[in-house]
Amino acid sequence: MSAFTFNDLSKLPQPDVVKNYTFEQLWQIRKDQFMGRQPLLLDEDQKPVILPTKYIEDETGNYYRVEADPNRELYYLELESDPIVRILQADVYQEMHLHQRIDEAALAIMPAYATGNDLEQIAARYGVTRLIIVEATLSDPAVLESDDALRRRMILSMEARSTAGPEGEYVYHALSADGLVKDAYAHSPNPTEVVVTILSHEGNGQATQELIDIVYDALNEKTTRPMGDRLTVQSAQIIEYQLNAELIFYRGPSHTPTLQSVDQAIADYRKQAERIGHSITDSGIKSALHQQGVYRAVVASPDLPVVVNTQQAAFCTAINITDGGNVDE
């Protein structure tokens, strides 16, 4: 198995440089800095002024505190309407945005978190550029390769520098041959024989002969294919299925928000599951269906799991989610 093909950067721990401060955290820090528990005041002769104190018991402990006195500029920020509170909160709000900007800037230079143009700048260091899936027209903008796909090719590009023809090299060059290539898998069934299976972005994923030829030509370059390899490029066999399920809900004002969450979860699951060699599992489908507010999900079809091999890919042709009402009705 390739060392980089299945390397999931999302599994890396969050970097320590990112703090993710909340407003409440920064506001508490500012209050602690601003307020004094036992302030020392001096009179005109620079002698201590004795002021009455109040014994306080709260979650921070027991202590004595001088009573707030605006005339002596002693504040404890207890009233939201206090002008000083308003001023400090506005300052803390700006500080929170500054910390967020610092966090975002730190993440923008990391391969695991960078997006958009920031990711393209990092990929350029690897000699990888974003692919065009569909060219722009007079009425529509171009459809570009996603950040996840670009990130995957960027990591795979390290194997493309090998001279021995590993799996990851063939996968990288297949994915880079054309923007329509959604996924690729390479294996060697016999010595010196290499079979590359590709999946298309178009339709149900079945690659056209034109796309197969484009990938074959890219992989058959003298600078890409080791001299002794006999190469075959083929389309993945598509295993189509329909998802029919009924959802039983807990009692609530509306099922619409939950159904919207289910639709998004199913789309997210399909995005990562409908690839070469990835089966459609019972746990994956039910996890997507069982969103907040769902009491039970009953899957009528397909028979799960939908098992696919390394030359196949699954594709859902239709999704029908039935509202089965509330559990206690």
C-alpha cells in the first residue's frame, strides 16, 4: 500500500499555535486585569487611606474587597450599563477578532488546513496546480478541482518523484491527467503488469473512452512509466443503488430542519464513500440518517453493505427519505 495515498491530514492534532479564544475568555482576562481585590489608595500626603471593606464569598474563594467608588475611580465591572464596561467590551471584541485573524493566518500556511488561494500557493511548492474540471463559458464560470482533491494530489506528488513506479506515482499522474478524473487506483496483478482504474466526475462515474485515452497517454510518457511496465487503463465498474429510508422523529415543532441536516449528512457521506474500492456500509448510512431529532432510521433499500472491490465504485441514483411521523403517534 502506498505510504501517501491514504494519508489523512485531518487526523493530525490541532496545532498549538491556534488558541481559539472566545469572547468570554478574553473578557474574563480583561476584568481580572482591570479590577483590584484590595486597592491601596494614598491621600494628598501620600499616606494610606483606610476604606471600609466587604467580606465576599464566591466561587473564587473568600476575600475582602473595597466597595466600588466612582469618585475614587474604583470599579468592579458588575453592571453591563456601566460606560467603562461598554468601552472595555468593545475593546475585547476587537481583540477577539485579532486573535481569530492570527489563528487563520497560522492555519493558512499549513497543508492540512489551507484552503483556496492559500492552498494553491502551498501546492505550487510541490509543482502541483489546481485542475479545471469544466472550462468556463460566456455564461458560467469554470468548475475547478476541490480543495480536498488538490490537497490529495499535493501529498501524492511526493511519490511521483520515485523512479520505481510505486502505486502512489500512478495514482498521482492519473489524477493529474485531466480534471474529470475523480479517483484512481493502481495495482499490479502480475509482474511488470500495471492496471490503473479511474472514476469520472461526470454522470455516475463511468469514464468515457476519451478520458481513458487521456489518462493512458499521460501515464505512458517515458518520464512517467518505468520501461518494463505494461500498462492498462480502465474505467471503474459502477455499482448503482437507490437509498430508500423512513425516519421516525422525536416530537418537535418541525421536522424540516432535521431533514435538511439529514440531506447534508448523506451528501457528505457520499462524497467520501462513492470512490473506488469504498463500500457503502450500514453504519455509514445510518449515521448520516440519524441526525438530531431522529428517533429511528429504517433503511428499506439497498441491502447493506453495498460491497465493492478495487475495480468498482458505488453510485446512488436516487434518494427517497420518508417522514414517518413522531415516535409517540
